[in-house]
Amino acid sequence: MEKLTELFLKQIGEDPLREGLKKTPERYSKALQYLTSGYSQDAAAVLSKGIFHESYSEIVAVKDIEVFSLCEHHLLPFYGKAHVAYIPNGKIAGLSKLARVVDIFARRLQVQERLTEQVSHTIEKVLAPHGVGVVIEAYHLCMMMRGVEKQRSYTITSSMLGVFREDRRTRQEFMDLISRTAL
């Protein structure tokens, strides 16, 4: 990776030996390894380690989970927040595990649509809840820094499974919960 970064710097007309760039190949390599560390992690296994048996059967929602990922089309960041909810069916998840599932999938080259579905389908697979709802809102630097250069536009994606898809009232309750302001 370091050699490729040196070559890249040369190709854009930079001198990889100048003071400010001497350690850039090493730093970039480490940064990219971190930003793509989700490939070496199993989200379902992580979520499975935080399951507890409870009879609670109403919506459990974690909102405003910070999301940072890399667009697979331009290798530029996109960032925003994820809102994750499910209705337990005898099992609940440790709340931090839901955020970890988001992080694992976000730390891969991504498109927001796939990321949204990967989170919802993993929760459905591991917890077998009555339903899962995931909404992600994100700013894409590929739209902000290049191309159309739209600074205030952001993308919203959703994945609704089970009762969140089948029952409009349940879906609306989830949407109302995530539209509330913080405490």
C-alpha cells in the first residue's frame, strides 16, 4: 500500500520525498486499513455476543448512530447518522452491539443503499425479531466536492422488515421516534 501511495503521489505531480509527504504513504496505509477494517469482522457474530432473553415486545430504537464510510464509486467519504429499531421476539440486543453492526458494515467500501440493508438483514437474521427498521441519512463528499457540488443535499435510505413493512402504524411510530430531537 505504501509503494502504491508513493506512486500515486508521483502521478499527481507531487514529490513523495518532500518533508510534508515523507510519512504520508505510511499514514495513508494505516488510515485505509482502519477505514476498511469491516471486511475482517463478522457483524452477525458480534451481534450474537450481546443477546439477552427478555419478554419486552415494544420498539427498541437507537438513533443518531454516527456513520462514516467510503463511497465505492469514488473512494470519497460519506457520513451521517443511522437510526436502528427492532421489535423483540423474546431476545434483545446490547445497545452498543447495534452501533457496532453499523460500524462494521460502514468500514467497507459501500453504497448507502447496501449499507442500510446489510444492517437490517443482520439484525433480522440474528435476533429474529417481529420487525426491523433502519434509516440512514448521509452527506456524500462525491456530490459535495466534485460533480454537481451540492453542499446541502443529503441522502436518506430505509429498510423496513417484518411489522415495520407490513403495518403502517408501526412504521409511522418508528419514524416519529427518530424525528424527535434529543433529550
